[in-house]
Amino acid sequence: MKIKYLIILFGLLCILNACDKVENKTNDYTQYHSEIIAAETLISLEKYEKALIRYEKLFNQYDFIFLRDYKVAAQLSFLIGEKEKGLIYIKKGISNGWELGHLKEHTFLAKHLLASDWELIEEHYEHLHDQFLNSIDTTIRSSVHAMIEKDQKLAYKAYVIEDEEEQEKFISENFPEHSEKQLFDLIDIIERKGYPGEFLIGNDFWVSTILSHHNSQGVAYVREDTLFDFIKPKLMQFLKEGYISPYEIVSFPRLELLNFPKLV
């Protein structure tokens, strides 16, 4: 189970950072994520009210909350019959980047929201979405978005090549130069601004996709690569500082080099 692997991850993180479980330490997200694991364990045991209490305590302690956690809190609220509270967490989620289109596709929420509820959500959406845009670095977001678009275009060119040998040839001739330029640009952002994930740019998968492509160029390339090795030691610190969530960090390739387990 994911919870099992995340518990192991945080055990290692606590050892590396001398975790002392001090409450209200809002600049250290080690405890934040440990509390999320505890709350999700309660959910797995169907102790929904107790789980929501843990989420709410956490929300009061930290300035930045990951969108996933507002989504879970909203669903828990509806599940235990706290509709007004659920609507509040939906609004908080929107101000953290929850898009209206994704909201409307959410089958669980659709069962609990009336037409009048949707009207209220839509009425406040633009204002709440503006709060989200004002909370992130839109310049860095645009830069990373351009990077992922270039990445996807090249990946698609490789994908449509049906002959396996021709595909491998295309990858070996085109990916290293492209991918190394991508990582140099990423390292520049990391050095100037921090890890461009959900906290910084409001997106938690563009960079992980870029890193995944970089680390998928074959064993020989990975063995000689030093660019990811430069980023790798910084990931745990970014996790501690709240730039990145464990759900993103454990999705990276070459995690065996970080000495903690990959999710299955």
C-alpha cells in the first residue's frame, strides 16, 4: 500500500533530519506529511471524523497546504454530513489551484452538490482562482510549462516510431542534448527560486515528467549522468521546506539512489 511506503519514507526522513516532532513548526514540513500519513491511516480504518480533525489541526498550523489535502478534507466533510464545511474546503482548494473543470468531473462531489451549490462555486471561482495565481510564481510557471511542452513534443516524435531499433536510434541521437538542456534550465530555477513544484508554480507533475524522461534514456546514459545526481540530494531538503510533496518525490526514477523505497 502507498501508506506503508510513505511511512517508511518519513521514518528515513526523520532520521536524516533529526526529527523531533515539535508542533507548530510551520517552516518544517516533515511533521506535516507525517500527520497526513496518520490521517490517511484513519481513513483506511473508516474513522472519518477523527481523520478530518487531524486535517483541520494541520490546516491551522501551516500557511501552505497541498491541494490534495484540501480535496481529501472536502470529501471527508461531505462523507460525515458536514456539507458547509465541505464547501469551505472546496473554496480553499480552488484558491490552491483546483480547477473548475476538474471539480465538475469529480463523481463523488457530484453526488453531494446541488445546482445551487454549483452556482455559488461558479460565482466565486474567478476571485478564488485569482488568489491562486497571485500566490505562485507565474513567470517560473510559464518557463516550466514551455519546458514540458518541448519535452512532450520530442517524446511524441519518439513514440510514433514503430520500429524499435529506429526508435532507440532516434532517442540516442536526440534526447541527450535536449534533456541536458532541460536539466540545466531546471537547475538554474532550483538555484534561484527553489524546486518548481506545487508550492512555487502550482503544478506537481511537469517537473517530475521532465526528470522521468531524462532518466529513461537507458542504463548506459544513467550510469554516466551527473545532472540528476546534482538535484537528488536537494530533494529531501525541498520536501522538508514544503516545496514538494512525498507523492511527487516518490514518483521520481532512480529512487534507489536516494535510499528510500519507490511506491508500487
